[in-house]
Amino acid sequence: MEIGSINPTQDTFDKITSISLRTSSYNPVPSSIYTKPHKNLTFSYVNSNAKSFQIGKLGENDTYLIGSLRLDYPQLRQIRNVILQLKGIEKTCWFKPQARSKSANSAEQVLIEKAFRIFSADDGQEMQSSDLPFKVKLPHNLPESITTDIGSIKYFLRATVNRKGVIGNANIVEVECELKKTIILDIERDPPYQLRGESRNGLEYAFILPPFKHFKIGSFVSIPMRIRFLRPNIHVDRVQVSLVKFMDFRCTNPNEARHIKQEVASLTIAREELRSIQKTNLDCECVHTINLFIPRATLPTISTRYISNSYQLSIKLCLVDEIDLQIDEIVRLASILETNNRTSTSESQQILSRQVFDTFDQQKASRLQHQTSISTFGTLSITSNDGEPMTPPNEPSSQSAPSQKLSIKALRRISSDEYFTSSPYPTALSPPPYHKPTSPAASHLIERSGIFQ
């Protein structure tokens, strides 16, 4: 194993480290994270407010482990060198019953193993109480730490103090070092994700998800929705929303794997909570904002050699006397940092939802104009699927022109192609009224955005 060198006397530390070189500025790590304690050696964080060695956003920019090793001996010791080692391990293990015994399936790989010399004196140096600061740069492609009953990704910091004249009696201390990835979102640059489509049973839907379908762990995720009914006598009884985790664990045997499916969050929206807007006898809409809370203990999305964790958002529209419609979409869960303090992700999402929902109104106007152009060539009468005539409101009459009959399905084919083809950034029209959500936190964000008001 190659050993690098970090000399604390050189200018290798940035301002954050240099401010914290004094012993009083360090914050001792809690005893619970020591995997191999030593009575004369302790680790400390970079300052009194730090809760981790990690400084920087792993995977987004340069990230370092910054801290200090405290040597506190009862009397002077001759110290030859001090080696700091960082090691990351991915591990899986589970048992499979077989007749009268159990077979173990396991796998392990080393993600990183680097050592650095943070102190060196060929002839030895007398030390009793000293602080040795360190700063270790991390590779960008390291996965973040996770821990489950079946598999884990863990990182460890080990310090070895070699004393002069003492062979095979090095002092060793080791702590678990948690690494966390944070996704940075530029609110003004990254637009929310649009989930839109049309079902066979006469529904058009639009859902506005956060940018890149990234859900922030430990917060409410606001998803504005709008549903348009393309034929009469179709109603939504309730909306069921769920977030399902799919976790896979693999081992050295390619024929063995462990799969886990678990619901981590769910929400049911009753019919009474949905805001209905009756446009015409044949055209009705309902709007609502889904507010789904992601628990803080939820694991992030991850994919490594032996462990993968993914999430699926399921929105089920339960219809009255119709086949239910379920929309599934893969989303990513992570810790998220917003770079624009003026507008939050939820607010930016609500602004685009207004633009997307306004597209519905523009496309409807285009559809009505298209229907009017058809009626100029003849009287347009609409028939239901069973052949009974239905007269739309405000239908232009023409006694001299021949009558033209279109079924509901034919009318839908004419108009539906125009709904989702225009730009998602149309000129703003008056949005429909907004039904206030039950969550106070989500309500505050949405009311600030002014959507549906």
C-alpha cells in the first residue's frame, strides 16, 4: 500500500483548516463512532460546529476529510512517525435456509485504501500532548455511506503512532467516517420535470415533479397535478400516492441475490379534497397539489457493485365505474442543496406548474377553434358511444349545410393530438383556483408562489 505524505508545517491547508489549528477550536468526535479506541489518542473535527470530517460536496466539487489527531500521553514519548489510513468497504451478507442448515451468501470489496504520513521524524521526536492536523482529498466517484441489515458501505479513518525503539507496539485508534453526497440544484437554470400523458379511458393528466425528478430526503415534496376529463360521466373517487423502494443485494455467487420491496411513504387524497372545475357539459377538470413527506431515515438512491437502491413514484387515479389509471415514474432520492436563496425548489416548481397548466387552457382554446372550423362546413352533432345524439352547448346552427356526425372517440382523436404539442412556456393565462393543501409547510411555499390564486 502506497503511503503519501502530509506535512503540517507546509502550506497545505486552506483558510478553514488554518483557522482551526489551535487546540481550543477542535471538537472531539463522539465516542460512539470509535471502532478501535485508544486512551491516549483521539480524533477531533475541524471546528466546534462540525459534525463530520467531510468538507465539500462529494461528487459535485473537491471534497476533503479535515480534522486533527490528538496525542495525549502521561509522559514524553519518542515518536518516529504517524500514519493516517482511509479505508472504504462495501459488504453484503445474508443466510439462506437449506434443509437442516443455513448457507451464507456474502461479498466484499475495498472501495478505497490510502495511507498518509501526517508526522515524521527519522531520529524521533519527544511528544506528550500534541495536535496533528490533516487534510485528505477524496476521489469524486466514491459512493456515500449506507447501513442496512444485509449490506453496508462504510469508511474508516485509522491512525497509527509508531514510537522509536518500540517494535510491534504501535498505538492505533480508528473511527468510522461517514461520507454524504449532496446534489446541488440551480433553481433558475434547472426547470421542474413534467410528467404528462393521456389514458385510453378519457383522461389527460399533468404532474409537475422537482428538477431531474430529484426528491429531497427529510422534506415535503410538492407535486401539483391537473386532470382533464375528455368524456362525460367519468369521475375520480380518490388519488393514491406511494413511494416504493427497490433494493437489491448481490454476492459472489451470480445465481444468488436478495431483493427487497418496501413502501417508504404513502398518501391518499379523497374526492372531497380535489378541486373540480366544470368548464362545459363535456369538459371538466380537477386540480390539487400532492404533498408527500420523505422520512429523514430514508436511504438515498445508490448503485454499486453489490448494492443498488432505487425508488418508484406511483400515482393511482381510482375512477368510479372505470378501470383505474396508475402512473409509475422512477425518481431519485438524495440530500439536496439549492443554490438560489431567492426561490426555493418548490416555488420554482409551482411557477412552472402554472405555465404547464396554462398550456391546457391554450390548447383547449385551439381545440375549440378547430371544432368551430369543422362546424362551418356543416352542423356538428355529437353522438355517444351507443349512438344516442348529444348536443354540445352553444353549438352553431346551419340549416343549409349537411349534417355531420362524430362520435366522442372521434372528437377526442381530433383534439387530443393538440394538447401536449405546444411549448411548456406559453404566455400566462389565468390559472384555476387552488385547493389549499393540508401540510402547513407545503402550504406556505405554495402560497408564496402565488399559483392558482
